[in-house]
Amino acid sequence: MLADDDFRDLTLEVADRVAVVTLTRPERRNAFTGAMGASLGRAYRRCDEDDEVRAVVVTGAGDAFCAGADLTPAADTFATPATGPDQFTSSPVRPTAWEIRKPVVAAVNGHAIGIGMTLAMQCDLRILARGAKYGFVHVRRGVIPDAHSHWTVPRAVGFARAADLLLTGRHFTAEEAVEMGLANRAVEPDRVLATALEIAHDLARNTAPLSVAISKRLLWASPPFDADEADRLETAMHHHLMGQADAREGVLAFLERREPQWSLSPTRDWPAAW
């Protein structure tokens, strides 16, 4: 794992094949900084390259997930385009959560405002805390929604609901987010991380790493596909996986009622075409 001094405003811990990435500015409700964005990108890359990591959970320290961009000093934060490594940028995390080959679960343990919400939208699954505030409030601060949100939000909820959320900048509840399809579950705040970890450990134990990685890549790329292109890619990926060790192991483990022992790797066995 990376050393602690490789990160600022963030920690990375791995146990039982699940990585937990924690935004760590609780005194500022984990307000986003450029250093946090750079650290998050490095953490994602490390998880992508480590075959011992099967799933990733992203959460926040304290009672918030991320209360938006750091507005200190408030008048200058969005006054001019960012130029330095520690300043806000529109797409501040590289690689993004959707680009890595591991499923990423956002454990949104409290308020997620502005970039806090747009970063959660880059994840594959989202668990939200009941009673917290959520919103893409950018237009109420004189800027626009960031971090690819004009792509991630409409693909999750459709044009009309995305327009409602992004153009008004209004707050919404965890329950409304689930009803819209913006989140997967709404639970009590003290259950958010535990719920995300349950999902992550189930993924780590019971899903084939290479199969999940390929399915995730197809899923995030799918909207531009027509039916024929989707069929072509799915067929090619089936041919890549079928007959290999994990395809056999998945069936045997099911029949023998035991935990599967996966052997294929997203790093070693990734399709050459990708």
C-alpha cells in the first residue's frame, strides 16, 4: 500500500480484499481540496493495480461525506479558473471511480453537497444516509456542476430529472434519491458504512474479479452503443471468459455450495482489445 505521506486529506486502508478510502477533513465536513482530489486519484489507481483489492468503499470521516468545495476564502474559490495543483478543477480526480476495474461503493454517510455529490455519482453504487442534505448546488454559487455530472446524472435518472437537479441546484433527501434512481439505498447514518462494507465484502467473496471488471466497463460505456454493437462486445467478452478457470470455478462452487476461489486477474487477464 502507499505510505501515509502519499496522501493528503484522505486515508486508504485494505482488509479482507476491500479497500476503504476515507475523506479526512472532518473539522471542515470533508470540504474538497485539490490535495484531496489528487490523493483520491492516486488511491483509485493503487486499488486498480492491486489484485488483492476486489472492491472499494469511499466514505467520509465524521458526520459528513463531503460538504462541497472548500470555500476558504469564499470570494476567491470560483473567481478564476484553477491553475495550481492544489486548486479546484472541473474534473479533479484521475482516474475516476468508473475508470478503475474494481466496483466502487460510495458510502455517503452524511451531507454531500456540490462536488461531494458529483464525486459520489462517479461511483458504481451509492448508499445514502437518511436525514442528510444532498444537492448539486453549483448554479447557486455562480458556477456549474462538475466532475462529469452532466454525463453521470442524466444516465442515472434521465433528462427531465437531471434538469430538475442540475438547473435548480435544490436540495433533496436520501429517500428521494433512491426513488429517482440516483442512489441504491437509503439507511440510517450509523448503518451507511456497514451497509456499503456488506456489499463490498459480498462482491469480494462471490463475484469473479475479471468478470466484474469487464461487466463494469461495458456498463459505463453502454449508452452510446446500439443493440448490434452491444451484442458484438458482449459476445467478444463472453468468448474471452468462457472456458477459462473462473467460468468453471463459478459453476463448481455453486454446485458444491462453497465460496468460489477465483484465479483470473483484471491486471493479468484483461482483454487485449481494451
